[in-house]
Amino acid sequence: MNDLEKLRKITSSLTVLYVEDEEIFRLTVKRKLSGLFKEMLIAKNGIEGLEKFRGNLIDLIITDNIMPEMSGLDMIQEIRKIDTNTPIILLTGFIDTEFLIRAINLGVTQFVAKPIDFKNLYTAIEIATQRVILENLERKTREQELELLKYREKYHFQQQERALKKELNIIKNDLYLKKIDIHKDGCHVEWHCSHIFKPLDIISGDSYSIREIGQGRYFILLVDAMGKGLSASVTTILSTSYINHFVFKAKQQGEFRLEECIDSYYNFIKEELLEDEIVCLSFIDIDFENDKMRYATFSEPPILLLKEIDRDREVLKIRSNNQPIMKFPIPYRIDEVSIKDVTKMLFYSDGLNECFSGNHVIYDEHLERDFCRSYSAKELFGYFGSQMDTPTDDITIIFFNKLPPKPALQRDITINSCLGEISKATEEINSILSNFTSSSEALVLMSAITELLFNAYEHGNIDLEATEKRKLIAQDLYEDYLKRQEATNTKRIHIKIRIYPYGDCWMLLITIADEGKGFDVRTLLQCGNDCSEFSGRGVKIAQTIADGIYYSHKGNEVTLIKKLDKEADNGG
Amino acid sequence: MEAKLTGASEITITGNIQSIDDYQAIKDTVRSVITKGATQITLKIPDSLSMPSSVIGFLLKLVHVDNVGINMLVKDERLYNLMEILNLVSVLNVKRF
């Protein structure tokens, strides 16, 4: 490779501006430099050179000095007002100290004497462009790094999104938006379960599962692996997945036994644990039919039970009856407690009770009080949030609440599947609510109730599937379809309003039942987040407004719960 | 609730938006503006504390199927929060006023 070819390798990506008034020089230089640059712009004098510099991205300027209209140095002076970096090679036969000082002060990079020795010009070009090449390289590297960073960030974000989806998929909650109905000795007892799962990172050290293991019998699992972050989450995910699999197999075989579950889990996890690793877990088997709870908790915070007999209230703290699970075998025990007069139960991870407030107060000191005054995990977490700093650990809360037996007010309304009757029913409900809460609170609540009534009407009794509804909306046929369907529909909607005194508040329960075929409540987990879908937000709106909503097993009856502040009522 | 035309493509909805009749009234008013050729509609909502999913569904259909831009100006913080929870602030251009 000759010198010119070497130079071409450096300059072939650059654009050069050559300014020369004498045609003979222009043609000679143009020929000699042809093919050396990506592009060569030619100007006949300083003014034209300045215009071309302003209008193009120039990497190198080669200019004569003495030219009509504007000299090379005057042009350089103007260029330096807007650009101080571009290298400039001045071609001149005029050597004068004052001239040289001015040229150097204007940042001329190289001088080449006239008549031009092209060897000298090539050397000058090589020296002048080295800096440009380096700068271009640096810029390109920075751009590449930025692109790489953007790509990595996007990649990590996608990975985290997938990991969270996977993590939530591993959690199995058979009581998601469902209530527990127990019919015994001619009495009906209703339990509501709510939960909060707040992992600190996408991949959490906490996990849980709520599984139905028989008629009125539920298995609660809480897992909190040692430490925080990814290492803890690996053990947590392994544990939850294995135990869920065990429950699945046990249900297939017809019976779930707590002892077998713990033994089987231990035999599995001991192979996976490191020598110094521990796992804290709660294995709880609640039999609501027979009012008993069996439990083996391994270094988990105490379970709280609120026992109420007439007006006497007592919080029972069920402390852990076992050490944490380790690689090494340790005997464990299972204990049993009666839940006969228990009206609330709280299971939680230590991220809740061991959190500190700004003035170093541990939440454990407030937990019992807040447990007693809360009706749901959402409400308890609200009290927690109002007192504590940002959590420093993952938080899991599972809250059970038994419905009080006697309402202060009960009103039953039955209507036909017809929009006119729904409107009348909402007016009636609104007037009842106005006696127990402020008009603005009643208005907000009515939004939630209307959503649920409408679901009972269109999805329940009219049996309009979500995908079909989307199609009808897109084609502007939705209202006509409803009108046609309601004309022949004989199914009814049953509304039950119950209001209970609840400490200093009222507890409102509105149950809306349709006569449709019901639905799988778990499908609601996917609803309401895609902003391009025209439907599927009703339940999410109701959830946002209410303290809790609970479906029956079949899915054709929903109960909305909301605590109403007595101070805000209008004399009810 | 009342939905009133307050500009060439601006509709002001006063009162709480809640019932099926409210949905129908909003739909009719918005449709009348679109019929006149509007491709951008501003909904000014000074009072409502909430918004039924049927109205939301109708507005999203306008955006995604009919290519009508929606600008929603809301006053009540509860309604704004609901729009945020439902991830609709950006698609319906929801702003406080």
C-alpha cells in the first residue's frame, strides 16, 4: 500500500472544502485530491467558501489566501466565529511574520507553500485530519455506547417485565376476588379474603399461595427466604412452585395432609439449600367448616386472630412453633387452634411488622391496633403507609374477615334485565347510601355499583362475551344489540344492600347476583391494563373505589364492600 | 349530568357522569361534533368524580377506530387518579385544569 492509499484510508470518510480563485490551481488540486475524500466542495473565493462552509458539514478546509471579494484569512476569521475546531490548511506563497501570527491566532492548522509540492500537501492533510478522525471516532464510540446502553436498558426492562409476570404466575390464589360461604346448622357465615403483595424488587424474596383444599378448607402458604434480592428469590420461587405442585397432586389424589406437605417440601428443599441458608415459611390449614386452624410456622411473625364474643374483643398472637427450615433436619410440630369466635385473621411477612418510621418506631407497635380497625389488607396497608417510611423489605399481607351476623339495615331489590330498571335501582340505592355517608362519597360509590350492575346485566344475564362486546363497539352496534337482547331476556338481577355498624363506621355490603352462567374470576387478572381495548375496565373501576369486591364460586354474584365514615353521614 | 357544546370541538360535561343515560348523552353530543368534521375533541369535565367504563370504552373506540383525538380536562383529583390507574392519561390526553 503506497502513502496515498494509506492517506485515502484515513480521509475517505471526510468532506473537504477547497477555496481557490485561480482556475489552473483549482483544476490541478482537484485532480490530485480526487478520490481522496468522500466529497470535495469547491469555492472560487472567500465569500463563496464561507457560504459553502455554512451550508455543509465540512471536516477539512484547504484555502488559498489572496483572492478577490474576500481573502482566505478574512474567510477564516468569519468561520472561526462559528466554528473553532475544523482544521484549516492555508496555501500561500506569502510569508510575513505579521501574516503568520494572524493565521496562527485564527487557528490555521497547517501551511503549505505555493507553488504546491503535493507531497507536502498530503503530509499536511494527514496531520490536519488526524484530530478530526480521532474526534469522529470518539463521537462514534460514544454513540455506539449510548445505543448499547439503550439496548441494555430495554433488554433489562423486558426481562424484568417477564420475570414479574412469571413470578405472579407462580403465586396461586384460589380466593382471588372470591368469598367463602359456609352454611352450617342453618346459618350462613361469609368470610372475605384480601391480600397485598409488595415486592421490593421485581424478583421478590416473599411469595405466597392460597389454595382451596376441600369444602370450606384452605391452605395458606407464606414464604420468606433469607436475605433480599435475587438469591432469596431463587429459594422462594423454588419453594412456592414445589408446594403448589404438591397441592395440585394432593388434590388430584383426593386429600391434602399438612404433615405430608411439609415432609415432602423438606425432602425437596434440603437438596437445594446452601449450608448457611434458611427459609421462613408458614404452612396453614384453615377449616372454616369446622372452625379450626392447623399451623406449622417456621420463624415467621405471629399470626394475629381477633376473637370477639359479644362485646369482648381479644387479639390472639400465634407465635411461630418452629425454627426456620435449613439444610439439616430439625423436628417440627403442627399445632391447632380453634377459630370459632374469630372474626379476623392476619398472616404477613416480617417486611410489615419490622418496618421503621422516620422517628425509629417499629410498625410492630401499631400493627395490633391497625389490624383491629381494618376490614381488609388494603385498609391495613393504607394505615401502614401513612405511618411508616418506604419499606425496606418485601411485604406480603393476607387478611381474612368474617362478616358480622346482623346488619343494621337490609334491603333487597329485584329487577328485570332492562336498562330503565337499572337506572331506577341505582337511584334507590343512592338514596339509601345518602343516609349513611356524604353525597360525594355516595356518588363515587354509585360509580362502582353501576359498573357491577351493568356487568350483571350485559355479561351475566344477556351473556355478552368480552370479545363480542369489543366487536360490537367497534362496529357501533353495541346499544342496538343490548336493546334487542333485553326485549326477550327474562333473567333478573338481585340486589341485596346490607349496612352493619362497624366500630366507629358503617360497613356497606352490596351484593349483586345475576341469573347467568357465571365466569372464571381469574380471567379478571388480565383485564383493564391495555389502553387499546374498549372494554374490561368495569371491575377495575369498582376495585379502585371499593375496599374489596368478592365473587361467589360460580362467578354470578359479586359483593362490594366499603367502610363508610360515620362522621361524613347525613344522619343515618 | 349535562353535556354541552362550548366550542367548535369542545364539550363541557357538568355534574357526575354515572348512569347509562349519561353515557348516551355524552355519546350523542360527541357524535354530533364528529359529524361536523371534527378530528380533535376536547372534553372539559369540571364536576365528575368518576367515569363509567362504557364512556371510557366509547372514547377509546373513537381514538383507535375512528382516529379522533381526545383531550380530556378534569378538575377532580379522584377522576384524574382513576385515569392514571387505568393507564389512560396518555391515550386520552388527560390533563388537570
